[in-house]
Amino acid sequence: MSAIWKNHGANLADMINGNKETQAHLYLEQLMLFPVDIQDRIIEEISQLSLCNSDAVAEIISSYTMQELR
């Protein structure tokens, strides 16, 4: 996982752990121009992690950015 994704993952995890869902939506929108339904899925997956760290969050984000390769 690249350092960039880990940094984005850490930022997003901090927002979600701090119950700042609106900020998390805005961050994802600015970061990747994800549609709202995809933002909801990402936030839902992150909020269900048993251990919310930057690696786990980065893995979830990258899975949504690589869908067209599957």
C-alpha cells in the first residue's frame, strides 16, 4: 500500500472515529470524486472494522478505486 493511501486512510479513519461523518463525506468527495452512494459504502465498511487503522482504511478505499480492473 502506498504512503499516499495510508495517509488518506489515517485522515478518514480519524474523521470516522470522531463521528464526523459529514466531514468524511466531504473528504471522500474532494479526494476521489466518489458519488454519495459509494461514500456511504466506504464509510459503512470502515465503521464496521474491528481495528480501524490507516492500512485497513486504505485497503477499503483502494478497493473502490480499482473496481474497473476486476
